[in-house]
Amino acid sequence: MAAAGAACASPHSSLLLSRSRPHGLSPASYMPRRLILGVGTSAVAALAVATAPPAVLQDGAATLFATAGAYALVRTFDVLTERRLVEKSLSRKIVHVLSGVLFMASWPLFSNSTEARYFAAVVPFLNSLRLLIYGLRLYTDEALVKSVSREGKPEELLRGPLYYVLVLLFSVLVFWRESPIGVVSLSMMSGGDGFADIVGRRYGSVKLPFNQKKSWIGSISMFISGFLLSSIMLFYFSNLGYIHVSWEEAFSKLALVALAATVVECIPATDVVDDNISVPLASMLVALLLFGSNTQ
């Protein structure tokens, strides 16, 4: 009778939770059943976080941070372009340079687990989906189109910008941060090719004899900036212990990679192969020949 009175005294309690504990079960062993029967969303979430491996939590947080940073970068230059504080062509190339550099710089935020690279790959994968959605005109975002395209047409997102993020995706999945090949090729694509266009547009009055769309100063800028950025990023990853570099040989190898990337960028074949494909591909092939699978 006392038990029945207690049950009647709390009419709002769940019938499933008000049942007495089964005989032979301790409070600790009964807890998972209480969580399931009580449909406690916050309790289940807390339990999931408590039981998740630390690497998964670190990689998930790093993915969110890198994704938010990539979105904030593009959105910032969207606004600057809309307000005419930055020229459209300059805005596009600054995003071109910083996207690759900042993405590589975020790699040490991820754990040392074998799955970490797949978490990092989420960032360019989401960006590629975004470009496909707007490039196919499923949705419209005029600010995005203006900031990353040459002529302001959505279809342009399906060429250079999409190739760019696909190279990021390929590099992080195939090479990751333990290989100099991905680091060097992304440095050549983002920094080298980006600064070649920025400097060439402003000061490139003297054109190459075999390509009137390219200038001597732009090509020189590509070589220097690609070499310097590759050296900086290799130092960054070697200093953190991901890559072991013999600097006596590394500089000469980086110079050869930068030279190959510059030559490929000069070739008048942009109507056939986009620079965002030819430059990183040439850099990867030459770096693979010079560095092998590991730095030397």
C-alpha cells in the first residue's frame, strides 16, 4: 500500500522510469536502461561525449575550426569586394593564396590518429559541394561568385575554384602532413601561382615572347614566392616534427620544383589545362622524383 501511495503521489513521472529496479541489478548497471527508457537527450549526449575517444573529439573540433575559418575568409573578401574596398581580381587572388596556406597551417591541429586526414578532408570536400551548388545555379550567392570568379559568372566556379579545392582534397588524402610532396605542391599552387597573377597584373608590362598573357615579372614572382612559401611551410612542419628535412639538399630541390612549376605556368595552355591543375601536378611529379616518399 505504501508503494502504491507513493506512485499515486507523483502522477507526472514517467511510467517507465517509476518502475522499481529489477532484482539483481546494481544502480550502476541499471543506469544505461534508465537513460534509454527515459529518452534523456542531454544524458545520452553527455554519455556519447564521455565515451568518445580523445582523438575523435580533437579532430572534430579541428574540422569545425578549419571549416569556419575557410568560410570566414571567403565571406570577409565577399564583403570587401561588395563595398569596393578591394578590387575583384585582387580579392580573388588573395583568397587563392590564403586558402591553401591557412588550410595547411591548420593540419597540426588534428590528432596523430590514422583517421585525422579524413577529418581534415571534410573542409575542402564541403567547399567543393558549395562550389558545385552555386556553380550549377541550384542556389545563388552573387557575393561568392564575384569574389572568386574572373567574370562574375556562376559557371566559373566549376573550373578554377573547383579544381583548386579538389587539389586540396587530393593532397590531404594522399600526402598529408608527413610528406613534403603535398606541402610543396600546395605552396606552389597557392602562393606561387597567386603572387604571379597579383604582381604580373600590376607590373607586368614586359610580356614573355612566347606567351603574351604572361609577363617576366609575374614569372619571376612565381618562382620566388613559390620557393619561399615552400621553404616556410617545410620549416613549419619539420619544426613540429612531422617532416625531417636535410636543408643542405632541400633548398636546391625546392628551387628545381619552383622552376618546373614556373615553366608550366608560363606555357600558353591555360585554355586546355587550368593552372590549378597543371601547376600542382607538375610540382607533385618533380617533388616525387626529387624527394621520393620522404624528405632527404
